[in-house]
Amino acid sequence: MKLNLDLFEGEREKTIIRVTSYQQQLKSYYDKRVKVRQFQPGDLMLRKAFITAPRHGSKKMNPNWEGPYVISRSGGRGSYTLDTMDGKQIPRQWNAHHLRKYYP
């Protein structure tokens, strides 16, 4: 019985090493292909519309993007503070994942 428990511990350690190695391979594969979005203050942006829309029913014909907005400052780690074209600040920060460059 004791021999079987020692074998289980060895198998468990091998499995942990194998899983960790696999996760590192997946991370490196993802990191090679991810596109980092960085924007500068003053850039014109669109933001996703469904984030600010109320949750009661979706309308198929509603636009997917709102804007344009101007980036006023970067909050770090991919977050940005937006201003309207009139200069009014939007109350919260927005992640770069939910923003898209606007080309007039």
C-alpha cells in the first residue's frame, strides 16, 4: 500500500510539470499573435455601443459603435479617459479592447 502511495506522488508531480509546461506553451503562442493596441492623447476613437446600452432587449439595427470621442489621457495598462468632441469628459475609463480608431 505504501508503495502505491509513493507512485501516486510521483505521477502527480509528473502531471503538474506536464500541465505547467503546456500552459507556458499556450501563453507563448498567444503572446506571439496578440496585437497590442496603444493610442495617444488626441486620437479620435469610437467605443462599443452595447456597453452603455440598457440591457432590456437588443435591437439588430442599432449601431455597434458610438462616437467619435477624443482620448484625453491614458490611465495605464490599456485604459483611456475619453472626452466628447465638445470637451465634456466621459465619467469612466475605457479599455483599449472596447475602443477603435476613428478615421474621418
